[in-house]
Amino acid sequence: MVTGAIKNKVDKIWDDIAAGGITNPITVIEQLTYLMFIRSLDEKELENEEFANMMGEKVDNIFPLSEIGQSMRWSKFKDKDPRDIFDIISQRVFPAVKKIRNGKLPDFNESGELVENKDAISESNATDTAFSRYMEDAMFLIPTPQVLQKIVTGLEDLYTHDIADRDMQGDLYEYMLGKLATAGRNGQFRTPKHIREMMVELIAPTPDDKICDPACGTAGFLVSAAEYIRKNYESTMTNEQWDSYATKMFSGFDTDRTMLRISAMNLMLHSISNPDVDYKDSVSKQNEISSKYTVCLANPPFKGTVDAESINDNLKAITNTKKTELLFLALFLRLLEKGGRCACIVPDGVLFGSSNAHKSIRKEIIEKHQLKAVISMPSGVFKPYAGVSTAVLVFTKTGDGGTDNVWFYDMKADGYSLDDKRSEVQENDIPDIIKRFHDLENEADRERTEQSFFVPKQEIVDNDYDLSINKYKKVEYVAVKYPSTQEILAELRSLEKEVAREMDELEKLLQ
């Protein structure tokens, strides 16, 4: 758990970076990510050395054994003069990390030039990560030795005194990611953690699932799924399941290499040493993945459009559109194996849009697969990013229908205020949503005036596949008794006399 004291230390590091002129939160996280990765390499090297000393066996080195190579280790430079730290990281460590191959950093020759690895070590080394694969175009932007020294000192203090285990590292990184308070250029929103966790609870993934987020961003959904699996299955997982957990269980795609670096680090800090995160335009022709995953969890971009020529034809066959929110729904159906489950966030327009593309994707899910739930969320859930109204769709890929009754829930509160501050409040429908979703047989007799209820498939079909909850819920009108006209007039007369009396008193004071 990230305590107030830890948050204060992170905020101090953040302020130091901002004072140096870096104010974009994504850039701040990216620079911190580089330094955390550099420190993690030395941490891994220290573990290797300890193992070698205990077992009397030779292990492969991450850092070159030369004088320059050893000077690149965090433990060697962290206490040096700020100018030395700056030179070592900017001129040696960072260029070397960008060329890391199979978990081994390249060396420098006597002239200070980088020498490519010739003896790359085993590909199974855990330091050959997805993060390192996306480092080649990374840029080191810390402006001055003084700012860098403050960051190094601050991170070292956190890791030495506050971070007890890998879970804490993950929580720390999650807190940093929580500072991303702007939407991406194509309408990507970082999904709040409690909403992600609700969606994961609805899907209930297992260690045998293959989980994908084709618009992964910072990998929040994959991290939440990983945490759920560890919480519920950690004591019973086999070695084979743990191997899958660390490598191929979690897959994510994005078109932003910065986000891929951040997501890879986020997953690494949650014990997923080599996740399958890949640079891929998910709805384009370059992505031909089909029937591979058992779970899809996503919050795809809402307002983006893509070039019509680049869209995969099998997606256009389901919904002929350039709107990303519709194309991603078709993509989920393609990515999932038969029997695979999906929980995704969509803007309200997807639920009731009248275009042929909107209707066709809703019809596809309802008629050919099994739509289980539509959970309407309040518009403040994504503040301060935006006030857009959204819903969670939960469905299963069947290929042969199965939609009978669709469960609707009108979420009115998510445990936080619905303004820009998003302060914690007592009102929270999420526990009720999870409980009722996993006990749907007892929802059959609920009235349309209540927060949750079933709607028969045929009624939805008759309404042109409209999935807006307002189409089906009934509002209970309560008669309000107002005072009579005579009573209102008497009250006005009384107020008039009181005002006159106060005016007389004021006039006497002015004489």
C-alpha cells in the first residue's frame, strides 16, 4: 500500500522534475521509468552475483566487466558528484541501455565509443524484456546535473526505506500513473483503477486464460487482471502457469512507443518479467490475430478515426465505419476464442447510435453472440479527463447466439465525487454490481424502476437493438403537494412586511 509518506516523496521527485522544466506528465513518467529500469538492472546484477557466490557457479553478467562497464551500475554512481552522475547516465548508461541485447549491456572501447555485443547471452534471461525492445528511440531529457541528482537520491530513498517488495513497486508505479490527467490525442483515457478492478471482477480471469488489451496504453487492465489472478490463485498455481503468467498470459498492443515502454515497465513491476506487448495498430491490416485469446479487457479510444484504406477488411465486414469505438468491438470478437469473454468500455453513443455501422455491431453481438450485461456509468467517472458518458459491455463470443435476457445496471456512484476533484465518498454501487452480476438468477423479478433489471432480447430487437438504459427503465413519479395559492400569498405578504421593517431600521441608523 502506498502511504501518505511515500506519496509525499514521489510528489517531491515530481516537483523537482517540474522545476527543471519538464511539465508533461507522460514525459515525467517516461524519464522516471528509464531511471527505475537502470536501477533494476543493477539490482538484478547484485542478485546474480550473490547467487554465484553462494553456489560457486559462474553467471552471465549484465554489465561489462570493464572499468567503464562497472561504472554504469546504479550502486557505483548513485553517491557521486551530481556532474559525474549526469555524465555517466547521459553519456554511458543511457546509450548502452538503448542497445541492450538479450539482457546484456554493450561495452565502451578506450575511446569512449559504444561497442555492440558479440556474445549475447541466453534469450531466456529475464532482463531481456519488452521494455528494452522499445528503448532504441528513447530520449534522455533530464536537463541538469542538479535535477538528476535529486531524482536519483529520491528514488534511492524510496527503494531503500519504503519499497519492501515487488507488489509495493507496482503500487508506487500505479500512483505515478495516476498523475496522468490528460486525454490522448485520439480520446484515450486512463481508466481509473477501481473501474478496471470492477471489470476484472466481472470477467473473473483464471491462470489458464490468455488475456489481451488491444489498446493497452499503460497496461492498467493487464495489471489489474494479473493482481486478480495472484490474489485468487497464487497458492494453487503450477510452475507451468507461473511461466505463462510471466510471459505469454498477458498481451497488449499500442501505436505509441512511449506507452509501450511505460506499459512494459508497469507489467515488469508486477512480476510479469517479459510480457507480450507489441507495437501494433490493432484495427489495421497489419493485425491478423484471430481466435487467440480467452479474455479481452479494454477501454479503446473513443473519438479517433482511422484511414479507411488501412482498416482490416474482416472488421469492415461487421461494421463498415472509420469510428474506432465500433471497430474495436468487432476486433474483440475476432481476437477471442469461442467461449472467450470480454468486458469493455464504450461511449454512450455506441449504445443508441442510429447509423448502419452502430446498428450492425450491436446486432452482431446480440444475434450471433451472448450479450450479458450493459452497465451504465455516470459521466463524471473519467474526470478530469472528460465528462463523457460511458457504459461497460460484458459479452461472450459464441458464434451461434445465446443472448436471452440482457442485464442492465444504472450505476449512480462509483465511490468518488463526480467533479474534477474526484474525492472519495461513501456512495458506491460497484460492490453491488459485482455481487448481483455473479448472482443473476436472483435478478429476474427486479422491476424496471430499480437500479438493475433484465430486458428480454426480443424487446431490444424491437427497439432497433438500442442498448441505452433510458430506453427501458421506468421512472417512478411521486406526487408533490404544494401549498395553496392563499398560503403562498400570505407568506409573500409576511416577507414583504419583514423587509419593510428592516428597511425602517436601516433608515433610522442612517439619520
